[in-house]
Amino acid sequence: MLILTATICLLSDPVTVDCRTEAMRIETDPRECLALVAPVEAMLVEQAGDLPVIYVKAACKLGVLS
């Protein structure tokens, strides 16, 4: 099983960077998971609104959700 995870770090004020990592979805096909990486990154940046994005990364990882 592949878990599509995403991390985004936003500059919420001049000295604080808030980072969040989430499991976005579960995929069984590696190609389908990899095809979602770029759209997920773009969606996260779009949802950040006016907050500066310091870091954003989506990746497909092997594992299970607990």
C-alpha cells in the first residue's frame, strides 16, 4: 500500500514557521500515486492563501495507517 503524504510549512508571522504533515490518501498503484504528487503540492500552495510557503512536498511512501 502506498500512502500519499504531504508536508507544508508556512510563515505565520515574522519569526514562526508552522509545519504540518498529513496522509492525503491511500493508493495501490505506484503510477497513480506519483501522478498525484504535483497536483497535491499545487493545491497546498493555493490553499495557503496569503501566508508565505516556506516548504511544500508531497511523496508516496510505503506503509499502513495506524
